Amino acid sequence: MTIIIIILKFLSIVLGSIIAGFIGSLTGLGGGTVLVPVLTLFYGIPFIFAAGASLISTIATSAGSASAYTKKKIANIRIGIGLEIATTTGAIVGSLTLVTIDKDHLIFVVYILFGVILLFSLIPTIKKIGAEIPPETKPDWTTKLFQLTDSYYDERLKQRVKYHGIRWWLGEIVMFFAGFVSGLLGIGSGALKVLGMDWAMNLPMKVTTTSSNFMIGITAATGSSIYWYEGYINLFIAAATAIGVLIGAYLGAKVLVKISNENIRWVFFAILSFLGFDMVFKGFHLINFLITFSLTIQFFISIAISIVMIGLLYWHTKRKVFADKQGDKK
Amino acid sequence: MKNHDDEVIISYFLKAGVIISVSFLVTGVLIIFLKNGGDGVTLSQLSSYNYAYRHHIDSARISLSNIPNGLTALDGLYFITVGLWVLIFTPITVVFIGWVSFLEDKNYLYVAMASIVLFNLFFAMLVIPRYVV
């Protein structure tokens, strides 16, 4: 009898991971960002095990989708490996920070940080719906030295897009933080990596997202090995999440091609912001600071706040799009 | 990268890594359900998260040098272990292929940078667990 319950438990984690992988792939945030809150908030799994299972599963999704992208030669492996110097260093520092936090019983800090970072990473993700090719800039000294000039074939525009990166040093700084967050929270931190290449280095969106995808795997491999020896990986949970997230990401990628309606993505943004708020609340709840009400009430407050927030953002974005269209007519 | 076949090779390596890893994971999961656990731990201990957390039933107690014995004894937990470690090594092969191709292109700046990345990866794997933590 108990074995049936355990099998159901296993399958329920697989199911949760499929959903997490699916949402992560549709929003471009990656499986881990959704998986860690789902495991800790709904399954009652200790943060450490959730982070461990999530980080190692991130490798599976990164490798799975990167194999498709690199073949199309959009991802820039040279720029990616160059930036990995900073992300792997960041991942080492981040995982060691998590080890220290865990030993000092300060895990509530990680919950709050997780929620805040999740909410903030929504902003660039929402904003990025739009521009494909970055504004024209002059190459700087790092462009030549670090060979940041390249091109890719854009299937939608049906032409070769030439591009060059700038401010390599700024990219490295952002990547260090991306790696740090990845090691500290057990996520791929794809949003931050995209920020590093898009905002700092002015690379085209296609190159940014595909390169960040394969970089996530390398960063997560660094953190995962430290997690392994620290005992943050529960094999039962990790096996379930790795399989589940991979299926979810695969389904997400299939659906993403077919989704033409941007509005659907807003529903997922609402879910993500709910998870973000709930993580912050749980963090405060752990130390009985400000939030002392029960988990169910926290749950409903988070839902309410996220609906209001995403509603306002949606309204704001749509109004801007409308105003732009009016401007075009004039 | 001048030689653009590298991207195709990388893509095959990534795909192969994921397939090998998932096959080991699925086999391992089936075995722990059939044998009710593995490596001296019962299935119910393994799946009660808080019990496992308090009693340190986690990756730290699994010694990687036991993998050959664990696999020959058909211990499910060691199959899962191999699956997860294949996953960890999969992206590392990408950096390695990159390193070789930079060397072929005589792009020594990037040979050096890829070496730093590989150094970081092995530092995290071999040095930190033994000496730092």
C-alpha cells in the first residue's frame, strides 16, 4: 500500500515539474525559476533539496533546447564561453554563500531574495516582447580584442543579420551576478544572462536567448557539483524533476512556435508574480516578521497582489502599444 | 569559430548526454521502486523529504567511487547517480570542444579563456569539496 503512495508522490513531482518546465520555457525564464517555488510552496520540500533538484534539472533543459539552437548556428559559442569565465566564478561564490547561509540557519533570507529576484526578472522579460535587432552602435575596443563580430541567418526576416557586441567588460560583470544568483538560488538565471548580453553588450535578441540557453548548462554544472558534495541533492526528488522539467520544456517549445497570441503569456506572468510574492511572504513567515498569518491567507493575498500588478502592467503596455500606433498614423 | 561543423558536433553531444542521462534516471527509478530503495535506505525514508533532510539521506552520503559496485549490484540509487553526473558533464563537453576548436583556429586568447572556464569547473568539482567546505 505504501509503495503506491510513494509512486503517486513521485508522479506528482514529475507532474509539477512538467508544469514548471512548460511555464519556464514559454516565458523564457527557464524551469528552475518556477520549479523552486512550486517544490517549496506546494510540496513542502526543504529549500535546500528544492534548489538542488532544480539546478541539476536546469542542465537537462538547457542541454535539450541548446542542442536544437546550436545546430541552427544562431547561438554564439565563442562569446558564450568567454562570458562563462564570469558565470562559473559567480556560481562558485553563490553556492558557497548558500552553504554558509544554510549552516547559519538563515534560510529565510534566501526565500525573500528568491521572491524579489523573481519579481524583478519579470520586468526585462515583459519588456523584451518587441525589439528583435538592437539599435546601431559603434564598435568599441573590446569588439575587436574579444572578436565579438559575427552573423546569423534569421528565418523570419529571411536574411543574414550581421552584429557586433560592445562593452565586453560590462557583460562580464552582469554575468558574474547571473552566476552568483544561479548558485545561490538553484536556478539557471536566464533572465539575468539575457540582460547581460542584451542590455550590456547590445547583442540581438535571438543570439542572446540562444547563447544564454547553452550557458545556463555550464553555470548550473558548476553549482551542481558543489551542491552534490554538500548533500543538497535528494536523488528521489532530483530524478523526478529532471525527467519532468525536460518533458515540460519540450512541450513548451512545441507550443511556443504555435502561440501567436501574446495575451496568453500574460497569464503566465501573473502566475510567476504570484510565486514571487508568496516566496517573499514565506520568508518573512519563517522568522515571524511582519507576516504572521497562516499560509492559506498568504496564498490568497499573493494571488490578489499579483492579479492587480499584472493587470496594471498589461494595461500600461497595451496603452503604450496603442499610443505608438496612433503616432504611426500621424 | 571558423569550422562551423563544431556546432553540429556540440549539438549531438548535448542530445546524446541528455538521452544517456534520462535512460539511467528512468532505469534507476524503476529499480528503487522494484527493490524498495537502495544503498541501505528504504523507499519511504528516501521519499519523506523532511526525514531525509534531518537524517542526511542525500547526495553527500553517496560515494562516487562506489558507482561500479553499485551498478553491478543493480542498486537503483547508483543508476540515478550516474544519470545525474552524466547530466553535469554534458555541458562541460561543450567547453572542451570549444577549447579544441579555438586551438585549431590558433585563437590563443580564447584558448586561454576556455581554459579558465574548465579550471573553474574542475575547481568546483575537485578542490572545493575537499578543501574549502
